[in-house]
Amino acid sequence: MAQRPLHLSGTRGSAVIALSTMASTSEQVWVVGVTGASGVRYATRLLEVLPPLVKEVHVVFSDAALRVLHDEEDVSINPSNLTIERLTGKSASNVTFYNPRDIGARIASGSMLTTGMVVIPCSMATLGAIAHGIPSHLVHRAADVHMKEGRRLVLVPRETPLSPIHLENLLTLSRYGVRIVPAMPGFYHKPKSVDDMIDQFVMKVLDSMGVPNSLGSRWKEPTEIE
Ligand SMILES: Cc1cc2nc3c(=O)[nH]c(=O)nc-3n(C[C@H](O)[C@H](O)[C@H](O)COP(=O)(O)O)c2cc1C
């Protein structure tokens, strides 16, 4: 799927982010960063559905993401024991995990060719590190690399309420062509369960990544007004 360059301008000057021409889905290589914001379940669901759709998935959980995994899902895993089976209960041969402290990992270099990166969920700490180009772990560094290489970067920020600093950081990154997909589940599809809400939202994330999917339901105009 061809992607047109985004021409953006903001109060800090204009920026042109030429998004790489996207490979067909089966050739796509994605980096998935998971950080310590609430909603690690969005990440585990994405990691369940993404591997069969694309060529490779490279995953890094921050230390705080593993803490949230423990606190929200009662799952205790240390970084060196992370596997796709442990996280999702499903196997996939095209998923590689990285230690967040391994700043020499392949995904820390722009020479590794990728389609793009998604940070899901994205904490305000990671948002700030990316917005200001100050990486302190591998999720930040990989995001920094995607920005410098002009590749697609999708962030799924989660916090409430948002401070002026958070809002400034979101606007800064949006102006540089980063796709901001806040973890704000919708209700228009009439979800029956939390899983329905997660799937509908992960569909929106996949849409922003440019990965065709039929995970959630697409809006149809109601035929009758009650
Ligand atoms: C259970 C739990 C939930 C959290 N939820 C959020 C959140 O929704 N948003 C956020 O910005 N930080 C949240 N935090 C705080 C971050 O984990 C913390 O700022 C951390 O330093 C983020 O590090 P990271 O960006 O390297 O993952 C949460 C922490 C815990 C333990």
C-alpha cells in the first residue's frame, strides 16, 4: 500500500515527515513497544492478532510495563522469560522479544529496516522522552529511530486527566507526523464485554498502523432513529 508523505506545519516551524512506502502486509516488519501505562491488555491483544498478519514483530516491554502486567493481569514475568505463548497463550514463530536495557539491540539501529513502530499503551513518561528526544531505554530509542528515519510511529497514550505538559508533548509529536491514537474506547458499536471494547480499539490501532483487519465492527448508519 503506497503511503503519501505527510506535509505538516506547526508553530515550531514546518516539518515534513516522509513516511516510508509501506510494504504489502505480509512483508511488514513492526516494532511494538509496551510501556507502563494502564491498559496492558491492549498490548497483549495486539500481540495476539498482529503476528499472523505481518512478516515480523519485534517486541520490547519496559520494566514499568511488566510491573503493570503484574498489577493489572496478575502475570509475573521477568524480561528474559517473555514469550508470546506466556503473554497470549498462542505460539508465533515471527515474534522476537528484547530486553529494555539492551540499547545495542537490532531495533536500536536505523539500519534495521522496519515498516513502523507502535507504542501501546504509551505512558506519559515515555511520551515525554520521545517528544524531547531523550531516550533512557530501548522503547524510547526505537521510537527515536523511527522518527529520525521518517518511518511510521503510532502512539497509544493513556493517562487521565492530562496535564498541560502531556498535552504539549502530544501536540509536539502530532505536528511531527506521529500518529496519536489515545486509549479512548468508543461505545457506538454497543460493546457487550470488555473484550469487545478492546477489540474495537485494537482495530483502530491496526487501522492507524495500516494493517488491514476485521477485528472490530465498522460504523454503519442506523436505518431507523428510535
Ligand atoms: C498499575 C500502574 C498503572 C499506571 N498507569 C499509568 C498510566 O495510565 N499512565 C501513565 O502515564 N503512567 C502510569 N503509571 C506510571 C508509569 O508506569 C511510570 O511513570 C513509569 O515510570 C513509566 O515508565 P515507562 O514509560 O518506561 O514504561 C502506572 C503505574 C502503575 C504501577
